Amino acid sequence: MNVEFSHMHEYIGGIVIGNDISARDIQLPQSQFFKGKSYRSFCPLGPFIFLIGRDEMKYLESLTVELKVNGVTKQRASTSNMIYKPWETLSELSEFSDLEAGDVILTGTPKGTALSQKKGLRTWLRRLLGESKRWEIFIREQEKSGRYLANGDVIESRIFSSDGRIDLGVQRNRVVYEEGNDHDRNYL
């Protein structure tokens, strides 16, 4: 299916905040992206679904996406900066997946996630180490960075238009570690 901007209203019924949490300690060393993103409570949606009309589709290219942790802004960008526009995402996904009414599609996140890698000679030299040792060092450095979520942190997510026409509210979630999980950190 080839979706064009002028026909997005035929495919998109609404927009909602989806906070795509990742357990990087599972996701990266195990190359297990599905498991690393699939723990209970890892993709909260809401608090509101905005049922978007044909005349409001233009807003999809100019919404502000914002995420704060404990009141500190970690991510803030415009959807105008998305690499792939909504109609391009729908077109590509429909090539290999059946899309049905009610499906939720996550379109990406602005820069500012906790995950980062230093560049330089030390990083290049790590290529000489075995894979498990590289992951061990990488994860240890990531944990020391202070950018990852900790027990008790409050995450606030917002999506809104500059004119106030679209406002998906504020999604607030508190990080709570559960006993019995096979990982010890929730990563963003």
C-alpha cells in the first residue's frame, strides 16, 4: 500500500502518547530487542487518544514531543524533524505487516535517550576484546553515566501543538522495580 499525505485521514484514526521503555541490559548484550521492550508496564499509552480529523493531519508534522525525568527535560523536539513521515512509515509497514483498525504504531523518539557511546581511541581499541567483555564494559559505562532511570524516578511525557489545538495531556509514570525480574534496571 502506498499512503500519501493527502490520504492519511483514511488510515490514521487517532494519536496517543506511547512511552517506549527499553531494558538496555537485556536488549543490547542479548541482541534481544523484543524481550528488552516487552516487560510489564514498558509501553504505557495515554492518558488521552486524540481522534484526528482530515483537516488536522497537517499537525502530525509540527507537534512538540517532550519527555522529562524528575522535572528535567531529557527530550524535546518537533515531529517536523522525524526521519520518516507518518505516511512513509505506514507505507513501509504495510509492505510486510497487516495493519488493522486499532493498531498502534510507534513512530520513534527524538534524540536524548539515555543510551550513548563514547567515540575515540578507547572505543576503537575495545574491538580487540571479546564480545562479552565489550558488552560488560559498555553496560558498566552506561550505568555510571547517571542518565538511566532509577527506582522512584518520575517520567512525564507530552505531545502537543504550539497553538494548543492538539494536546495529548501529560503521561506520568513512576519507576518501580519489581522483585523477581531478571534484570535490575529499567532503561529509557
